[in-house]
Amino acid sequence: MSYALYVRAKNGQNVANDASQLFQKTGFNKLSLEALGWLLIALSTDTNNAKKPTIETIYKHLKGKVSETSETANFTTSYGDDGQSVMLHSDRRTDAILLESLLYIDPNSTLCTKLCKGLQAHKVKGAWKSTQENCFVLIALDKYFHIKEKETPDFVANIWLDNDYCGQHRYTGQTTNTHVVNIPMKAIFLFGRRCYLKNSICQSNNTPCQHNGLCITHDDRISFRKFTCFCKENYSGEICENRNNEITIQQIYTEILPKQRCSPIEELLNKTFVNYQYFTRTKYYPFLCRQYSQLMCFYDKENLCICDLDRFSNCFLFNHTLNYDCQGYNYCENNGQCFQNNQTCQTKSICICKNCYYGSKCQFSTKSYIFSLDPILSYHIKPNIIFNRQPFIIKISLLINWIILISGLVNGFFSIITFSQKKTKEVGCGYYLLTSSICSICMIIILTIKFILLIISQMLLLTNRSLLNFSCISLDFMIKILLVSCEWFNALVAFERMVNVIQNTKFNTKKSKKLAKWIIFCMSLFIILTFIHDPIHRPLVNDFDVDEDRIWCLARYSSNVNTYDIFITHSFFRSIFD
């Protein structure tokens, strides 16, 4: 009967009332320990805690039947206690059933862990004695695993002898492997080639301080095994084992209402009071908070006063003069404003850049034609943060980029098929359009590669300097060449059609095809040579901005090269559109 209720409970039925009635009729004398275990699982289906007294009564009875050691536990039974014959009697089955029942009513009990270890200790060659034992034990251990070991272990076990540190080992993942640290008796007290010297815990080859913490020993006359760890920044703990939490606030929105504005004293007092001497005038400040119930703060030439909840004024000296040059040590370039975190003992400073400038010192510019994806999107990409937590603008930019890639590949593919036909290449226009289609596909692919590399490099997932330098030199250069080439080949199509209309029947198609091939080659070479200065002046630049480390790919031209670049870019696009 108990087993039937157990099966119904495992199927999600509420059988607590039936289990309670069965226990009241039979009591402990007629129920074996296994039957009591099944009843506990059936009673645990009660949702109103009405059967809690019955559960506690059975639980107390079971505690009196358990035999415990420091490591393991098992329930003591005789052949007649479970109502089975000698052949069917099984202590391990009883332990397994009761372990499962305890996991339902008291999963945090240390008895659960000891029963689990006891069952593991009786395993022989990976199994227990019988099929029934294997079934019930595996059911109980599966329940134990999902309750007690649902989180993947990841911890460092430290070994201490009294107050002395002896070693450590890191455990990661589910494993039954053990790690043994052998400590010779001499090593506990002495060290050195002949063990003449007292052992120092802070030996360089076995320092207990983690994450490059500095280990300092205590006075050997007090204790030769005590030490103190001085942790690096962002780490803490007795042995620097903890990494300090970091909270990144990306955006804060608030609304400043008119009533929250700090009013000048001239708006609150008449001229007579305003012209009083400092100490005479400030005596009236507490009345202002009570007179104006909505007033939150006010100020004069020397003070800023805040009205508290009791409508008293709390005033403190306030410097109204604004200074943007870090007290004469302004390192911000391009007229950037410099701010310090403390005027007396400055530890950090930050630059606020004007429009079209960026970088930790406002040293980079997006003016003129010196811009690419780097300054446009890089500052929106957060280093050391997974993509799912990146700003929305990065996610939508990646989506748009993929849409452009797919549509561009489809359009370019069909264009190449169309302009590869023999009929379309009867005149030079066919060659121009075919070359333009190939340029478009290459440009879209390179733009996508550039965008992906930009994201993973700014997220610090890619730190290979050689690969970043190669992509910096080549990708922007190729994008610029392909963009100009596509526009020129499209312009040549229009130019040849104009010539065709003018010459009409005199238009020579063979000469047009031959001339088109030479123009494509010469134009491509000319465009490459005119922009060859770009990769030469495009270095990788490190930029340390407060707590963010970034690598920029920038085109840094001299004044003469910059003038040349502006002239070439302007001339190309002006010629195309004119």
C-alpha cells in the first residue's frame, strides 16, 4: 500500500490524506523502514502543511534508527524489519529509499550527504549487489544530484594545518578525482638545501597569494607560518582570491523639474536683506525653507544651501567659479575641457572633447575626410562585455550590415551572371558593368569583415597585433579603392552611351570593347596609385581612457598629405557626379 502511494506521488498526485490515514491505522509497529520512507514521499505532496506533524513524527522515529560515523550513515535493520525474507532483504535498498524520502522533506540535512557517501562506499566494481539495489540506489542518487549538485563546482580548496597554510588545489566541473598534497614533516618547520632554515610561507615558488598578490611574512618569533597578502587592484580576500565586483552604468536618465532648480538668494529675499552683512544675512536662511515649501535648494555668492525633510537649511561653502583646465595642467588637446576628481589630491582626470574630436586626450579627429567605422561606432562598443549586453546601436548596426551583405551578394551575383553573357559584352558597357558588379560584391564582403573585426577587437576578443595591423592597413584602403572604382565604372557606362548616341551608326563596337579593357586596367591602376598614401599613414594607436583600453585604426596625415587627400577625394567624386 505504501509503495502504491509512493508511485502515485511520483506521478504528481496529491496522496497526503491517504498516506496519513494509512499511518494512523498501522503505526510504526506494522510499517517497515522502507514503507515509512515511501509514506514520507507521499506525505510531502501536501500543499497546506497540514501533514507536517505526521512528517516530523516519522522523521524523529527514523533518526533513532540511523547509525552515523563522521563520514557515512546507514539505517540499522534486521531481516524482519522490512517484511521481506532473508533472500529479499537489502540494507542498501532501505538506505536508498530513505535517502530519497529525506531529500523530499529535509534536503539540507547532513544526513543526506552521509547516506549518499555510505551508498557509494558499498559499491563493488561500479554496481551494488542486486538489480533492486541498483534501481533504488540510482533513483535516490539521481535525486541527490539534481538537488545538492545542480551547480557546477568551481572553487579553490585551501589546506591549513592549524593556523598554517599548507597548499591549495582548484576544482572545476563535476569529478570524482581526488588531489593529494604530500607535506613532509621537515617541510612544515624547515627549508633549505639541508633543512637548516626556518620555512617561509612566502617563498617565490610557492606563494599562497593569488593573482600576483604580494606575500609578507609575520614575525618568525611569533609564528613562522603566518602571512599577509597585499592584493593588486581589483582583487581582495585573505589570499587575494576574490575579484572585486565592477558595476558599469551605461545610461542614466532623469528629469529636472522647475521646482528642483536651486534659486539665487536675490529671488527669495528683498534687496534690504540681500545687502546685509554675511553673518546677519545667513541668520534668515532657515526661514526660507519653511516659507517656500517647494524649495529644495538656494545659493548666494559664498554658499549653497539645501532644505532637508524637516525644512531646515543646511549650508556649505561652494565655489561658483568653473575651471576646465585641471588647475593649469590641462593635457587635453584640441581645446578639450579637463576635469579632476579632486582639487587637493587629484588621482584621476578626464577630458570632455568638442564635436568632431574623440580619444582619452581628444587627440583624434573626424574632421575633413579622415574618418571610418572606428570613430563612428567604436566608442559604443563596450570592452570585456559579451555581445548580448552591448548597446542597441551595435546590435542594430550588425543587423543592417548583414541585410546589406545578403542583398548585395544576391544583387551582385545576378549582375555578374547577366553581364557575363556574350551578348552584353558586345560593347564596352558590358565590361564596365561586369567589373562594377565584381567591385560591389568585393566591397560589401570587405565592409562586413571590417565591421566584424571592429566589434571583436573593441570587445578585446581579438588582441593579435599583427592581424589587427594588417586589417588596419588593408581593409580601409581596399574599401576606398573599390568604392571609387565602382562609381567610375558606372560613370564610364554613361560616358560610352553618350558617345554611342552621338556617333549613332558610326559607333565601332569592336574598338569599344578593346578600349574598355584598357581603360579598366589603367583606371584601376590609377586609382590604386592615387590612394597609395593611405596605408602608409594608417597606424594602430593605443588609447587608455580611464578604465577602458582601446586600439584605434586611424589615418594620421601630415598637413601636406591631408591637403592632397582632400583634393584627390574631392576631385574623384566631383568628376563622377558632374
